[in-house]
Amino acid sequence: MTAMLLLRRLWPAIAAAALLAALYVWHSHAVTSARREGATAQGEVDRAAFAAAEQLATAEQDATIAAARDASDSISKDTENALIAKNSDLARRYADLRKLWSTRRADPGIASSDETVTFSSAASGADAAPCAGTVDIETAIAASEAADINAAQVNALIDWYEAQAAAWPK
């Protein structure tokens, strides 16, 4: 009888333990499912936020590139226009010089081939040493024109560089 009485008291304890174990398994499964669903939902939200941030960054980058391209084009165009104007001015000056030379050559009373010809030195402001006409004037004009065009191009590049340095933030 004692064994029977012991079994009667043990069965409710075993049933309660089994019920608690079943509740624990069910609860653990419910928590795991909720975590999985939450992680999936958060992943979708994160992907949408990332896509929006990527679109915003791409738009900002495109705007920055367009602004930089416009600034560069403007600076380059200004420099090109300055170089064209300088070259036009040089061409006009050389045409005037050739016209003056042909006028002098046509009228030998103005200057003879025996006379010493001096060229003004723009850099020093003083006259250069006289030369006895050993260089043909066309060669001298062409050499001077080439040197001035080269100097104008160098000055235009310097101006372009300074414009670039001034236009772009440091």
C-alpha cells in the first residue's frame, strides 16, 4: 500500500514536470520564431535604408561631378579665349611689323642695308647691341613670333593653373 500511495502522489508531480517541459519547449520555439521574424523584418528595413542612402549618395556624387565639370569647362574656356586673344594680338603686331619692314625695304632712302639695325629689348628696356644685318628680317620676325607665341602659351598655362588653384577648394 505504501508503494501505491507513493505512486499516487508521484504521478501529479511527473505530470506537472512534463507540462512544464512542454511549456518550456513551446515558449522557446515561440521566442525563436519571433526573433527570426524580427530579424527578417529588420533586414528588410535595413536594406531599404541602405538603398535610399545609396541613391542619395549617388545623386550627391553626380551633382558634385557635374559642378566640377562645369567649373573646369568654364576655367578651360576662359583660358582658351585668353590664348586666342593673345595669339590674335601677336598676329596683328607681326603683320604690322612685316608691313613696316616692307615699307622700309621699298624706300631705300629710309634705311640702307649698310646701316646698323637695333632691336629694342622689352625685358631690359634698353636697346640691344647693334647687329650689322647678318640675319634676314623675315627670319628674325619668324623667330620673334615663335618666341612670343611660346611665351603666350606658357603665360596662358600659368594663368590656367592659377585659375584652377583659385577655383578648387583646398
